[in-house]
Amino acid sequence: MLPMVALVGRPNVGKSTLFNALTRSRDALVANQPGVTRDRQFGICRLLDNPFLVVDTGGLSDDPEGLAGLTSQQSMQAMQEAAVIAIVVDARDGVLSYDHQVVADARRCNRPMLLLVNKTDGLDADQAMADFSVLGVQPAFAVAASHQRGLGPVLEELAARLPEPEPGEALDQTEPDRMRLAIVGRPNVGKSTLVNRLLGEERVIASDVPGTTRDAIAVDLERDGHKYRLIDTAGIRRRARVEEAVEKFSVLKTLQAIESAQVVVMLLDAREGVTDQDSTVLGQVLESGRGLVVCLNKWDGLDEYQREQCRNDVSRKLAFVEYAQVLTLSAKHGSGIRELFRAVHKTFESATRQFSTSELTRAIEAAYEALQPPVVRGHVAKLRYAHPGGTNPPTVVIHGTRVASLPQSYKRYLENFLRRRFKLVGTPLRLEFRAGANPYEGKKNELTDKQVKQRKRLIRHVKRR
């Protein structure tokens, strides 16, 4: 694993802004209010010859209860795992009592430390550095993360302190062979609990308070020889209820996670059934065209009658995604996890399946012979051949004549026929119809002199009769 640098400090000192500056990304959610970051966010800094991991943490707090206490536990764990601890302070606020507590907590971890005095733009940097000398942390650097100033000396110091990566260390975090799995749903349906259960550790904060997760947290997982990248997302509420700017950005992060994923696990609360907001989230997944697995969480708390009612509700309200597999599980107790991974792999194989032109053409011919399109204005559309147009979602391009006259019912017939023939599970199937160009379109048929005379004779003959 790459050496790790943990960015720690009290809330709202600019840790997330510094994280984005070092990783040259916008992965961390930034807002001018304390307590935005809660879970640990990992990124890679490639500004040195030897890349290293940067960890953005939530603000340390002296409150051991509630979300503040859970956030502090995440920060403490990041300090214990780090090779270097970077303590971030706010030059505009000066030295506060809790800055001393942050330094004391960092010293207990027995790691190399450095002090980053942030927000020095527009201030006397020497005076700010002198004020923070009472913390007793050396070396100290004056930086302005929002303007990316003062990072050069910091990087030089980190290059001297960080150990070199082990030989053969994988530096490419994209890893195309790692399946990207996004877990989405409404607030408080158990997404973070499911991620922790899959990882076997308290990696993200799970709480009964709705809206605990704000960032899209990506975590790598290896299970039974397969590699995954789990993305825990913020819950999506009804648009009318989204008022805070932070929550709006959280929703955007969730939508980006859906677009970047290969398979989406939609988590529902079995006790509440399918709500209107669940249908809205499913609509976002359908627009992205990603593979879908629907999971009914908190199944263990229902009796037999409630389970039967829930099944009926799901089958009725999710008829528009009947291709998706519907599973039951308990993220808290771990039941149904094996079935979840089986469904994910089936969906992934269907979404990324490669078709050949010959097998698609034969399938379209078989569908056409089994049921021909209806007659429209005295003509019947003809389907000539088909070829693949992409994967995730699988796209089939069908060429023919008068395809614009095909009704939606026949298009659905073709989609269901192809889905049954190729045993596609959990993925939408997109059909594109293309009509061949008419070679005589726009050309006027000019008559010869002989044809003109013959036409006049026929007209006179008709008039005499």
C-alpha cells in the first residue's frame, strides 16, 4: 500500500480544500460551514516522483457522543494508520484551545507530524506562524489551500519524510478489472451499514440519523478472488425537501457515482415498501443505463404477513424494471450477502456481454419470423440485419426499411425476445433503429420527348371516351 498522509484538525479549517489541492480533484465536498466531512476520504497525490495517499478526515471534537463522536473516531483511526500526520489550523481564527487538544491526540499516535497554517492569504504569514509556535509542532508551513499557494515546501518535506513505495507497488487506482459497485437509495435505508458489513469493519459512519453520509466514499474490496470498488453514496431525498447547499452537492455526488458505476445496488427499506422517492431514484438509475440489483433491507424484522405484503407491493410498483433481480437481506446481521454477490455478477456479465453481428442478425430474423410487425398505411416494416452498438447497457442497432413506423409494442416485443434469447438479467437493453437511405429521394424523373407525346395521346384518348 502507498504511504499515507492524514489531514487532521478541528472543523472548518480547510482540510477538504487542501485534500482537493493535493489530489488535483474535487472528490471532497467543500462548504463554508463546519462538520461537512464525516467519513474518511482517500485520494492519491501525484505531485511527487513517488505518489502517496492523502486522507481527508472530519473535524476532531471533544464530544464523544452522536455524529461528532463517530467522526472523531474516524479521524483517530486515520492518524493511527498514517505514516505522517499533517495538522491543519486556521490562521484567521488564531490559536484556539482545541488546537492544543488536536496536537495532543496526534502525539499519542507517535507519528511524524507537521503543521499547516491555512488561510494565510491576505495576512502576515510570519505573524501567523509566530502565533502557532506555541503548539510546539515543527516543521510548520504557511499555506493557502483555496489558492494552492505554499504547497511546494510542504511537498518537499513530505518527500523527505515518507517511505518509498514497495517495489511493484500498483499506482494506478483506476484498475479496469475492479468492478465498480454503487449502493444508492433514500436516506436511512442502511447503505453505510451494508458497506461496513461487506468490508467487515466500521469503515464509514452508520447512524440512525438520516443524511449521515454526505460524500460519495469509494472503498476497495476483495472477496472470493474478485475485486470490487464499493461506493457508499448519500441518500437522495425529494427535490422539494433539498434546501441546504451541502445536500444539493451530496445529491450531485450520488448521481456522478451512479454514472461511473457498472452495477448499482438499489437499497429499499422492507418495512416501508416502495415509496415515491424510491421510484425517483430508480428513474435516475434507468437514465444512466447501468445494471441494477434491487435489495429489500431490514428483512429480518418482518413477520410472514408483512413479507408477503412487501413482495406484492414490490412486484406491483417495480413492474417498469421487471428485468432487475429483487433480493432480501439484512445488512445488520449479514444474511443474504452471498446471494447479493451472485446477483451482482450475473448483472455485470449481462451488462458487459459482447455480441457478434451474426448472432444478433439471426436473433432478429427469428423474432421477425415468429411475429411480423403490424401493417401501417398499407406497408409493413422490414428488418434487414443488426449489429452491436455498445455495452453497459447493451445496445443493439437494427437496420431495416420503414422502421420509423414500428409501434412501441413491437419494440418491446423485440427487446423481450432478445432478453430471453441471450438470458440478459439485471441490465436495460437499448434498441436503435436505422432506416437505409432512399437512393431516389430528391431525384425527379424527367420524361423523354417520346414519353411526353405518348402521355398526350393517352390524355386525348381518355377525354374522347
